[in-house]
Amino acid sequence: MDDETRERLRRTRRVTTPWSDDHTRGIGGARLDALLDRWANTYDWGVHERRIAALPWATVQAGDVELRVIHQRSAHPDAPVVVLLHGWPDSVLRFERVLPLLTDLHVVVPALPGFPFAAPLTAPGMSAHRIAGVVADALDALGHPRYTVSGGDVGATVAEILAAEHPDRVAALHLTNTAPQHALTADPATLAPDAAAHLRRAAQWFRTEGGYIAEQSTRPNTLAVALGDSPAGLAAWIVEKLESWSDEAAFTPDDLLTWVTAYWVTGTIGTSFASYTEPVALPDRVDAPTVLSVFAHDVKPEPRSYAEAFLNVRAYVEHPAGGHFAAWEQPEAYAEDLRRAVELADD
């Protein structure tokens, strides 16, 4: 990391509020100070940058878009293909711990347009629909005509659209949540009682925790300036989500700083808002056989009946540990459930 960034961090103007020690009001002041001190003085981005660069990267022309992907090929040419789709505020790093568990499969991990490690995004219109089309074109260019798609958060939305629009290509789905936009349009009167109760819980979550969605979806330019110019602001915005959405001790300080630095050095925090800002219309139902992994500390764990309103749920697996970034937090459990979906694809 360059000296200019370290100097910015050392000169951070500390901001205190009456709630600095109240973690329900956002990241705590002492916690943020400790992370910024480490980022400025002892954190070594070069070590992590070299490890990330050593992953099997490829650049694929997908229509008029260049898509950067991690393309981990199996030694077996006829091995099944899996596509792993990350969300926000993370990147392909979400899947770094699961990659060594999937060496018998062909694995494709796209750096979604607008996110860290992707080709620069310079024009509007990169909605979840557009991303799904780009991913489909890239898989075709890589020579993978059929595959299982796995994802969560933004990645789950892209996965559902991809499966609905390309049923001939998507053999199965593995998701850690349904597309969150369903909660905004579903009719409680048509749902099972526990599914309707989930909708009420989701609505409460949006009221108390969803302020970031409102800002990112309606005023991305304003927020991008605040976060793109201040490493301290960027760290506060991202780390709060990484820690509050995950199981206890899921990230070391260096893990947190690496995920934040990925946004800082690539300058992608503003473009990562595209999936929130651009409109999306979800399919009414997706027929691909689906495995839903529910991790206990995720933000809105869903009952099976809710997911079945939109998806062809063939397996519903509950896990007592792990949160929103399950592939990172519980890689063995994640890989096991992904393999369940691969088996469904073979049926």
C-alpha cells in the first residue's frame, strides 16, 4: 500500500459521537481506531496482494464487457462446473477458503462488474440482469455450456436471474439466501404462516438495518465521494457490515483490512453500488433444482416455506454456525452443500 494512503490514515480526523461505544449505532470508535492504526503502520497489503494475484485469473470477453474471473480447472476434463457469485461488500475473496476444497471441479468465480478486481465500470446500466447476461456469455466463452450456480447476497439475485433466463445452461442452484428483492414484492396473503412471519421480520430488518440500502440505491454519487476519498470512512462503512453480518470472530484484523483494501486500491466502492441503484425485476419462480443453505447468524435466515414460494427447493440445510459470508466463515459446510446441488444437477 502506498505511502500517501498511510499518511492519510495517520492524519485521520477522529470523529466522536455520543454513541461511540454503542455497537448498535455502528462501528465503535475504539474498534475503528485500532484497525486504522494497524492499517497505517503494520498491515502489509503486499503479502495479500501477491496471494490474490497468484490465483488462476483469466480475462474473458463477454459481449462488449471484459469479465475477470478466477478459473480453477480440475485435472478431470469432464468434471462438473460450478460458478460462485459473491455479493456486497465483499468480492471474489469471499470464496478464497472454499477453492482448495473444490479441486475436483471446474470452478469459475467472476469478479462481478463494478466490484474489486473487475475491469473498470464506466457506464450506467450494470444491473443484476445485465450482470447475469455477462456471466452467461463469459461461461460460454470459457467452453462451459452447463453448470451449477452458487451465491449469496447480490450473487443470489444474479443466480436466480441467470437460472430463469438460461434454464438450458443452469443445471442447479446453491444459495445462502433468496434474492432479497422478493421481500419487497411478495404478498403475505399467498404465503404459508411462517413465510409471512419471515416477511414481517424482514420488514423490521429493513427499517432498522437497511439505511445503507436506501443511500446506496438513491444517492450513490454523494456516498461514493465520502467513501472513495477517505480510507477511514471506507473502513467504517465496510467493517461494520462484515462484523455485524458474520459469526463471532469470523475475521481477523488483517482479514478485515484486506477486504477493505481491495475496495480502496481498486477504487470500486462507488461502482459497487450499481447492483443497488439499477432496477431489477425478479422472475416469479425459478425451476432449477435448488439447495438452500441457511446459516444461523445470517442477517435474515429464511424458512423453507418462504424459499419454496420462489424456488424449486430440493434440499434445505440449516447450520448452527456461520453468517452472511458463509463460504469464508464455514467453507467445509458450504462446499458440502454445493456438492449436494452438483448431485441434483446430475439427476
